[in-house]
Amino acid sequence: MPWHPLRSTPPFAQNASSLWGGDVNWRTALATALWGQGFSATGSTGAVGFLPSGDRNATVQLVKVQPGTRSGTGFNFVPLP
């Protein structure tokens, strides 16, 4: 169930409202959870976690778009070496 400021336990909703100048939404609450030290969740490719910088704690696979039929759109994402 998405988070709503009227269902929040203080002080999160009050602090967030003061910081952002108004009500915040469930994305703000989720971002706070993701920012927490030690956050980890299981994703489709393994554990999802973040560095103190906010960057994802994982390697990045760069891709390029090329004409092709695999996706059904006329273009495919192709991994770069």
C-alpha cells in the first residue's frame, strides 16, 4: 500500500513538510527508506543496495540502441563491451 502523509507517524511527515515546504508523497517516504544505512532488497538480478554517495552499489552495464527485431519495436538494446 502506498504511503500517505495523513497516515504517517510523526515526526516524518512534519519534518518532510518543513523541509520541502508542503506535503510529500510515497516516493519521498520510499527515498528515505532507500537512503537508510544498510538498506538492501532482493531485485531481479540480485541484491539492491546503495553507497553513501547515493550511487547504486553494483556494476553498470552500458548499452547502445541498434536497429533489430528482438524487441518488436525495430530497435534493440545491445550491451557495450
